[in-house]
Amino acid sequence: MSLRFLTAGESHGERLTVILDGIPAGLTLREEDLVVDLRRRQGGHGRGGRMALEQDGAHIVAGVRGGLTLGSPITLEIVNRDWENWRQVMAVDAAEVKRKPITRVRPGHADLAGMLKYGADDARDVLERASARETAARVAAGGVAKLLLKEFGIQVRSYTRSIGAIACEAGASIDWDAVESSAVRCPDAQAGAAMVAAIDAARERGDTLGGVFTVVADGVLPGLGSYRQWDTRLDGLLAQAIVSIPACKAVSLGDGMEAARRPGSEVHDSPTYDGGGLHHETNRAGGVTGGISNGEPVVVHGFMKPISTLLKPLKTVDLKSREPARAHYERSDICVVPAAGVVGEAMVALVLAGAVLEKFGGDSIPELRRNVEGYLAKVRG
Ligand SMILES: Cc1cc2nc3c(=O)[nH]c(=O)nc-3n(C[C@H](O)[C@H](O)[C@H](O)COP(=O)(O)O)c2cc1C
């Protein structure tokens, strides 16, 4: 694998850490480049109180000198400001830790499965890592991947396609300024207002909502990924990356699930040739055919289930007493589709950056650029 990353850290622990290995030398990387996406992940109407506490930023600890990557592993750290309030609950030292076991497991969360798996008698030991706080570390790593992609004219963005039953009518051309100024990252102002109202109504009812986000990568070079093996296909890699986002339960590319309902004559994208080169008349495939990027924008949709911590808790069992109970509640989000879109961008960027490095190699940015340019001259010629 040309690009790898590992994250560590508990939701209310001292900090999150990510090690990103495989970024070539010579990429300009500053902490301020990573803040924007970290803050975008924290936003969106429907987030809980936690996000107001955290003001995420990534501290570069290793892999960069004088503003340029060294080709060595990059280590980033994100401090959890809330940790101050959790020092005792999350203490590393056995003499200091304060335990108040959570045993009323939340339906739909990792609590029960995690407790069975790890032999835990306190869901705190499970939920601290299962929590999507971990996705902040992915967004930091994704920020580096985005900078690499930018060197080659590839831009990865996302918008909210639906929340609950409210869907937006986004055409092929998205108003990205409207997305960034929308409280729910929706390009359609009317649908966005209805989404905000739906989230408020769910909050009133003590309920939560899911929805669909869409990630669009423009400027993707043709030829990334391969049909060579199951685990080299770009569509497969994208699908795994997106479904790995907590609460994301399905993924589709391009017209995806719709394509399964239509005849072939209404699904496939015909290639055309104009002065500017080879294109497709449509992009129903979402930019990937045969497990290979085909030069069109890569379009991936992530389907989020509703958040499983409800203000009006669901029925469960208390694992200690084995009696019926109402699930544990702690400060929680109502709807995270807009934030999940930002995490989706990071995951898509990491997959695409990995595929670029896999195909073109190179230990430095100039070497990678020479390789890309040589290939593009051949493809475009
Ligand atoms: C950005 C983001 C924020 C989330 N915030 C919460 C939350 O506040 N409360 C909650 O119960 N689940 C939240 N989730 C979802 C849980 O992390 C997820 O449902 C849980 O880990 C179980 O995994 P699964 O739903 O993939 O099975 C969030 C997910 C994302 C992507």
C-alpha cells in the first residue's frame, strides 16, 4: 500500500493522534491548512453541545521541516479540550480512574457488541473508541491527502443530499458557495431550510435523523485503481472507505441504486471526442468503470442511519441487572449528515491520493509530477 494511516485516541482522552505514511517529500504543509476542514467537520445544524467546546486544530509533530514534508511519516495531534472535564473518568492510572459503569446499552451503538467482544462490563470502555470523535483524526489526515491531490488539480468536496425525508434537487453543477454557507451543507436553499426544520422537530421529539451526503472529486486523472484484483478496484476501495464512517450503512457511486432499476440504454455513459479530448456524454457511473477512474468526476454517496443516542432513550436491557431498561443517554448529536460529508471528503481524498501514489510512485513531489506529466502527455496525445 502506498499511503497508509493509523489513528489512536479516545473520545474524551487527552488527544487524538494520526500517523500518515507514504506522503512524498516536498509537499507544502502547514497547520493552518488542516484547520479549515477540522472546523467544517464540527459544524452543521444538529450537532450536540460537545462541538461548541472543541475548537479543533491539528498540531504537526513529525514528518515536516521548514514547511515541507520530508517523505517520512507525518504525525498529527488533535487535543481534546473536553478532556479537562474527563481527566478522572479517563485516567490512565489505576489509582486515579473514577468508574461509573454504563450498562444500559444503546440500541444501534457499539455498546453491546463491543462489550461482548472485549469482555467489558462498562460500555465506557467501548464507546470511547467507537465514538466518531476518531473521525477528526481522519479529517486531519485527509487534509494532507487533499493538499497532495491539489498539486494535480484534483478537488474533493461534499454536500448534503438529504436529511430524513427531505431531499435536495442537486443537478450536475453544484453551487459550492451555497453549500459552504448553508447550515446543513445543502446547495438548495429551500430544501436546506426544510432540513433545518426537520432537525429541530426531531430534537423536540427527542429523536434523531440520518440522511445522505455526496462527495464529488473533480479533476480526477483517468487510470487510478485497477480491475487486476478485488482489492485494487477503485470503486471497492471507495466503498470501504465510506462505509467505514461510523453510522454510514450504505454507499453508492454515481446513479448507484437508481441504476439497478433502469434499463441499460438509460444507464451507460457514451464516450465522445471533442477538441479537448475524450469525455463521456453523461457521468451516471460516477467516474469509475472497471474499477478504474475514467476521467469524469468521481461521485460517491454515503447513506447515514440516524444517531443512536436518543434524548428519549429506546428500550434496552441493563446488562448488570438483566432487567428491561431505557438506554443510557449522554450529550449527543441529533443529525450528523453535514459533518459526515466532510469526513467522506477526507476518506475519498485518502483513497484517491493512495491511488495516485500507487500508479505514479515517486518519493518527492517533483518526481511524482514528472511521472504524472509523462502519463498525461501519452493519454491526452
Ligand atoms: C461525525 C459523526 C458524529 C457522530 N456523533 C454521534 C453522537 O453524538 N452520538 C451517537 O450516538 N452517535 C454518533 N455518531 C454515530 C456513532 O459513532 C455510530 O453510530 C456508532 O459508533 C456505531 O457504529 P455504527 O452505527 O456504524 O454501527 C456519529 C457519527 C459521525 C460520523
